[in-house]
Amino acid sequence: MKRLVLPRLYVILDAALLTVPETECAQKLVDAGVRLLQYRNKGASARELFECSKRLSSLIVPQGVTFIVNDRADVAWAAEASGVHVGQEDLRAEAARSVIGTGKLLGVSTHNLDQFKDAAATSADYVAVGPVFSTSTKANPDPMVGIEFIRRVRLLTDKPIVAIGGITLNRAVEVIRGGADSVAVVSDIFLAPDPGQRARQYIELLEAANDAAAV
């Protein structure tokens, strides 16, 4: 079975940080080269989440972008997204899988070794770990795990590992070198004066790091 390869940059489109409509922001990111995008909207009703997810899916999936819905497997399936990402308080991985089916991506958030081992043993396509560094996008964040944790869990699975939490431009390469396949970024992109330009900086930096590693 071919190993899943994720883009190095995984952008989380958090509705709480947006100053323009989601579709407008998403298109700017896609134009900048983003190919993996998750939509997170903790404050929306199920209907609002579905309607916005459907708009985003219809806009960016035809452009070759992998589009993930946060938390809600039912919304991801109904909106024809590429997959769903669930946390420790959401549907269990296999329950989410039963909703979205086998042809969609399933990601799981983990915050410690036991959670990581459990997630890696499920049908999840990738496992997220974090927060790697301190983060401001969650009200009650879990304890920081650090890059050493990524090195440790890298040995436990060949599934892609997504690092999240406090990722900034000057830390991204270090995190990838620690064993992560992809870095998930929220505030460092959306609090930048030009999110599209910041996303492009990430992509160029991570591509350069890839090229250097291949030499």
C-alpha cells in the first residue's frame, strides 16, 4: 500500500481569526500555493458549519486542494469534503470512519504517548501531535510536547505526523527535521498582515528544506 504523502504546510482556517469571508480567504491561500486546508469553526451551528464547508469544498476541491472539516464527520461527508479531523473529545476514530467511508481522509489529534499509540492503531490516515510549542489559539491548551516528542513517536508509525501548536516561520523547518511530515499553522498565518504571502513564505521555506535534505 502506497504511503500517504501530505503537503508540508497544513493551514487551519479558523473562523475566529478571519476578517474576510472564508471563501475569499481560502482562495487567496490556494493562490499562494496551499494544498491542504482544514476549516475550523467552533462557534457555528451545524447548519452554518455545513453551508460554509460546502461553499469551501465546492470552491477549492476542484482546484486540487485537500479540504478537511474539523470535528464533524457528518458535515464533512455531507459537504463532500476530502475528510475530517477529530480531537480527543470528538467522535472516536472508527466511528468517524464509519460516517465518512473508506475513500476519505481521517486525522486524529493527540497530546501524549498513549493517545498517539491509540490513534496510530486505528484507521486514521494521519496523526496530529501537539501543542509542540505554546499556543494562543486554544483557551485551555494541553501541555507542550516539544520536538523531542515528535522524534520519539516518529519511530512508532509510518503514518504521516502533523505537528501543531505554536508553529512559526522560524520553527517550521526544525519541526520537520524532528520527524513531522507536515506543520499545521493557524495564528502565524492569519495574524500576519497578508496571510497569503505568509503561507507562501512557509511553502518556499519548507521546499528549500526539502531540497537541502535531498542533496
